[in-house]
Amino acid sequence: MTEKENGLIEIKDGFVKVYNPVGSGFPAVIGPDPLAEIKINDKILEVKQAVSSSDKVEIFPREEELPGTVAVALSDDGLQATVTITPRITVKRWVKDTPALQELILNYEEESTESRDITVEDVYTALKEKGVVFGIDPLAIEKAVREANRQPQVVARGKEVIEGRDGYVELLFDPGIKISSYDQESLEKVDYKEKIIIPSVNEDDVLAVIHPPVPGIPGCLVTGESLEPLPVREVQVNCKDGCILSDKGDQVLATREGRPLAEGKYNEILRVLQVHIHSGDVDVKSGNLRFGGELKITGDILEGMTVESFGSLQVMGNTAGAQVMAGGSVVFHKNLINSRVTAGVMKGFYQKIFPYLSEMEEIFYSLKEGLNQLQDTLSSRGKEIDDRQTSYLVKLLVERKFITLPQLAENMLATLKETRFSPPPFLENVIKETGSIFKDFARIQSRDHFEHIAGNIKSAKVYAEQAQEIQGDIIATYIQNSYLDCSGNITIRGAGSYNTFFNAGGDIHIEGVFRGGGIKAQGNVFIGEAGSPGLILKQGNIYLTSGSTARFRKVYENVQLFFGARGYKFNETRSMVKVIYAIQEDMIRVTNI
């Protein structure tokens, strides 16, 4: 029986050798290879075929050339252009010796060499095609060409825009009432001898310096496009009572002695409130005190008396059994007993009136548009509209399209009537004038008059929006059996409070004890000593927002805190602790300070 063996093909020392099959074995096979030119009997191999020992098989590895490249990329902001240069690569190959196989599989040894064929001119051409025309650095291009290291290299830089600065008012006084050396974050004991600092100025004092806007400097993208800075705003300073602009318009000067105030988002509304000093006590002999500016009482406020101040109020003596109300802050230098105190009352008025004024402004804008359309329609029909008919046309539009407007005006008048203190005269006049025209449309004298009313409403809305920043604080030393309500912070600097209820739009800081009563705060709370030792019944409750933090030097058992719907009661006496509401975990956490 004849032995069967397949044909074989091998490469040795660079030469191809073919072995014929034995018996019915299959012949050796070789196929084309993309990395080499293969010839059989001087003909290029294009398809796989069988070979024998009599065939002339030659393999010529291909030399590969990869040309150099230059790629240009722009940064997202268009302020940088980079080039990435790849050198020319030449790959030479040699066929490796291959053991005898029935079908030849080629393996190679390779050698790569690099040559830098990208020129500076090539880079400039690539930059131009990408639109890069500004900020090109010739030295950076030469370096990139010389290294050709496949790494992006910055070869062009744009010019960043330099933003300008809005005009602003630099206040030369601290607008708030401060306690010297008082640090809200500190848990160190406050010096009871520290003083309350209330800003005051004399006639001709400089209250503020008005800085003009500084225009920005344009920039440029590497593509040559200009980058424009944001427009800058010129501050419009409004000097109210007690101050004026300097001749050059760059300073605000006090025209009388008093307390300086800055209002508005940009401190652009300034005034100096007149300070009235009431010497002695507020009693039956003096009568109740009501003052439209800053008020300082050198004596006591006795039982049954009422004191109201549109600005801030200082009481140098004791206060007992009294009603105290201020548009700004209230400072009690001595004891406060069995009294009701409200500070920052005007903030509530502005918060109420602002939505009405905003809605009124929007409706008046639509009303003006409707008035224009109505006049155009009538004019197209050949009807000339007399300016004195503006009131009739406004009445017609209100009755057809804006029927809620009269009620809106009534709401504003009702809000004005409810407030204990009158707002600035111009704001009061706008509200009253707007309310009156919807009771009697004939009060609108002309189209210009209507436009004037619309402009006043807009100005009043802007003022009310800014005036909401008013903050009324309460500062006291010792309190008992009282109720304190303010739009700002409450600070008790001395022994503390007993059976007193606090409601603050900001923080509450009680340096001494808090025993009995209750606390409600929109901000943070710090208490030196909360509750009473050995008291089985519930202690004073503390109500906070979810974002508030409560800190205690000492807190006794049964004191309760509430963060919205979540509550926590101390079951033991703790010292130096902090309480927060962990929103994500929906739980109250108590940690040591």
C-alpha cells in the first residue's frame, strides 16, 4: 500500500523550497499576501494555487511609505490652534524563515525609519485651510516641524476678551447695626461689655463714592473673529432725604446729621434719616411716640405705652408691658419684659405690594399695545381719535380684555391701607393714583398722561423689588414673657430669655439661656443654654427650615427641634452639639462641635 503525504513548502535562509506530495497527498499551496509580491515561474501570484518542486517561487516583501501629515485643531473657545505633525515613515520588511507547511503562511521582520518631510510652509497652508489667521507664532511652528513628535503643539493664540466693570457705589459707612467683635460662627463667649455700633454721619460727610463703569477690551479668535465684552452698566444714584450728589457727581454728601441708609440691589438709593432723641421715659406724661425717622429713647418705656419708628429704634433704658414697632432694627440696651416687638415691618409691605405692581406693569404694557391697535383700527376706518378720548378707549379695553385690573388696583390700595407705616411718598402716590383712575377713567387726561402713569408703575415696581432687601434686626440683653418678630436676625447678648417667643426671618443668637417660649427661624440658631435641668415636661420648641443649623453650648433633655415635618427630642443633657437635617437621608443628625 502506497504511503500518503501532503506536499510541503518552507522558507529557509530567504529561499523557498517546495516538497512534492507522496501518493495521493495534496500538493503544497501558496496564496497572495498584501505585504509582499509573490512570483511563480516569473508570474505574479494573484490567487491561491498549488506548487511543486519544479516551480520557481520568489517572494519580494513590499517596502511601505507612510507620508508625513499635519493636522490642525481649534479649541472649543476658538482661542487656541494646535498642530499635530506626524513624520514620514518608511517600513522595510524581510521574510522570516518558516517551517515546512502544507500552506505557506508568511511572517516578516520589519524595520521602520522616520524622516521629517513636513515643512513650515505645509503648516502655514494647513492653518490657512482651517481659517487660522490671528496670533500665529512662527517660533512655535518651527519647533513643531523640527520635533514632529505626533503631539499637539499650540502654534496660534487668540486674544481673550477682558470684561469691563459695571459702575458701582462704594459705601463709606457700614449700613447695618453691628455688635463689635461679634462672630456668628464662633462659640466663644461674647464680652458683655461690647458695644452696639449704629452708623451715623454729620452734615457734609461723604456717604459714598460713585465709581464710573470701565468698558471691557475686545478679544479676537484665532480665526480673526472679534470677541466683544459684555456691556457695562452705569449706576444711577438716587439721593433721597438728607443727602445730595456732589458737583462732579462722583460723591454723595450728607446734608444733615443722622443715620445713613443704603437701599436697592446696587446700594443706589441713599438717604440720611433724621435722628430724634427722646430724653427721659415714654410714659403717660410723654404719651405714645410715633416718629418717621430714627428714634432714640434715653429712658424707659413704661407699661401700656406704644412706640413706633419708621427707621430704627434705640432704647437705652428698660422696656416693660409695651408695644414697640420699627421699620428698621430695634436695640434694647437693658431689660425687655412682657412686651411685643416687631422690627423690619416695611419689608412685609414691600413683599406684599411687589407682586401686585409686577402684574400691574405687565397689564399696562398689554393695555398700551391694545390702545395702539385700537387707535390704528379706528384710524383705518377714517375716524380721527382726539387725545382727550384716551380715557374712553382705556375704559373700553379694560371692560373687554382686562376686567381684573380694577380689582388689582383695589388690592394695592387695601395693602397700602393695612400697613402701619406709610411707604415713601412717591410710592404711596403711585398706588393711590393707579387706584383712582379705575374708579373714574376720566382722570386719564391724555395719551401722554397714560404713558406717565405706566412709567410710574414700572419705577414703583423696581423700588419695591429692591426695598425687599430691608432687614430689621432685634438686639437685646435680657428678655422675659415677650414676643419678638423681625424680618432679620435676633441677638440676645446678655443673660438670655425666659418664656419668650421668637420669630426671625434670619438667624437667632441667644448668648445666655433660652427657657420656655419658642423659636421659629428661617436661618441658623445658636443658644448658650437651652431648656432647664430636671424639667420633665417639654421645654421650649425650636422650629427651623430644612437648611438651618442649630448649635448649643448646653441643651437639656426634652428640648425639641423641628426641621419642617421632622422632629427630634433630646433624651439627655448634651454639651457643645450641632443639629442639622440631612436632606438626602431624610433624618436629623446630632454631632459634637
